[in-house]
Amino acid sequence: MLLDVRDLHVEFHTRDGVARAVNGVSYHVDAGETLAVLGESGSGKSVTAQAVMGILDTPPGRITGGEVLFEGRDLLTLKREERRRVRGAEMAMIFQDALSSLNPVLTVGDQLGEMFVVHRGMSRKDARAEAVELMDRVRIPAARERVGQYPHQFSGGMRQRIMIAMALALRPKLIIADEPTTALDVTVQAQVMDLLAELRREYHMGLILITHDLGVVADVADRIAVMYAGRIVESAPVLDLYKAPAHPYTRGLLDSIPRLDHKGRELYAIKGLPPGLTRIPPGCAFHPRCPAARDECRTDEPALYEVTGPEGAAAGRGSACHFWRECLHG
Ligand code: SF4
Ligand code: MG
């Protein structure tokens, strides 16, 4: 197993009190596999990733429990230097906003080349050649001519390709992409997503794709973990989850995306808003919004139950709903 996150807890100290941003999240990714982590903003999906990447080591955020095993070693217990080495070379992150992640006063070639100069000890000239090659790999046209241009001279989609090239430079084993296409228009989104999927296959990397958009994951992800209020509420192979969700929240999300086979049907939207993380409701955190909620949902917190049974539930499926069986057959 490439990455194995176990029972991770993260808190933030805010003026309103302690925000429990991540409350016992476990997930894993193998080499060559894509895990989509789906959730609304504030669900804890980005914070979990930041904890994995080690960019959450400073206040006000604090990892209060759990393990982040990368190839079997717990990154949370490694010495700072060793941790930095693993995280610098073996995992990389792609963010939504390429323009603020890239340095505006350095050419694209210099930024890409810097990776090879610093981490591989290459000469400037060789590093520049590597930069051109990387730009080719992410299919930026006329790479040789454009390597001397600045980030603002590229379109949004091309900048996102440059971010992908930066992430790939050191051949990481794991890439975490946090809403990598959210700022792009729909056609460009699909192209960037296809590129990511293709590179993941080619380099046999693990990919964690963080998104709020269930529509973008169907074609690229192998498995999905759905997050709500800092927990995973459902995890399943993508196709199983699409076919038959085992949690009312997932069902609500599925019912609220337009689908070709449901033309003309009115779209359902989940009522209400996700809870503030300083005030997570007792019992099932989703109960104030859940159309299937009953009394015990207000007091008893559901564990992530294993979803099993003759209905063809796949191994490794889980749902944090007391009534997952009914949901599955709903
Ligand atoms: Fe809804 Fe209850 Fe299931 Fe929570 S446990 S999702 S409130 S039915
Ligand atoms: Mg986010």
C-alpha cells in the first residue's frame, strides 16, 4: 500500500472555539490507483490532504491523532528533515489556483528548471532542457518557444498544465490534486482531467483527487471517499457508489447532478447547509439535513459500517449510516 491514512484527527483553534476539522478519517491509495475525495467546502477534504502533505504543521491547525503511513512509514513520527525529504521528492500537490501558486516574476522554464537544479543538482542548461521536455509531456504546444514566458502569458488551462508539470518533475509516487480543474471552463476541465489520468497511468502513481463535484470523478477515479463534517460517510468503488449509494448524503449528491438518463427530471438539492466545525451536531452529523433521519440519529453516532450482503456490495465498501441497508435499496 502506498499511502494509508489511519484515524486522522485535526483541530483548529478559532475564536469560536475548537473546530474539529478532521474527526477520525481513514483512507488508502495504492500505486496506480485514483481515490476521489468528495465533499462540500468545510468537509475536511483539503485539511486531510494538507495533513498528509505536511503543510499543516503550524498553528492554528494541529494534528491531534492518527497515522499517515507512506510505504509503511508513519510520516507523523519521522524527524523533520526526513519527512521533508519524503514529501519533497515522493509526493506532490496540485492546487486549484495556478496563478497564485506560480511565481509571477520567474519564467515558466526557470520555475520548472529550479526543481532539477535544487533536487537533482543539474546545470541550468540541462535543467532548461528538462523543463522543455516536461512541458511537452503535459502537451503545452510550442514548448521550446514558450519556456521563456511568464505565467500570466499562459491561459488558465495551460497554467494548470504547468502546475502538473511541476508536480511531475521529481517523479513522485503520489500526487494530491485539490480541485485542480475548478477554476477552468468545462471543456478545458475535461482535457486537464484526462491528462492527469493519463500521466497517472503512465507513471503508475497514486492519485488523490479532491473535489466538490461528483460529475468529474466518474471517469477518472477507482474509488470514492465522501466526506461530511470532518468524517468519511461513505467509501466505495466508484461504479458501485453511482449505481447504489449506501448513505443518504451521497444519494442527495447524486440526485443533484444533471444526468443524461434522467432528462427532464427535477433536480434534487439537499436542504440546509453543512454544520460549522465548532458545532458539529451530536449523533449523526448529517441528521439536521437528512430526509431519512429518525430519533436515534440525533443521539447515536454511526460508525463506518461495512456494507455487505447479497446485493453485490463490493468488499471494502463502508457507510456511516445506521440505515445504510434501506438507503442501498431505496
Ligand atoms: Fe440520515 Fe440517520 Fe443515516 Fe444519519 S444515520 S444519514 S441521519 S438516516
Ligand atoms: Mg478546499
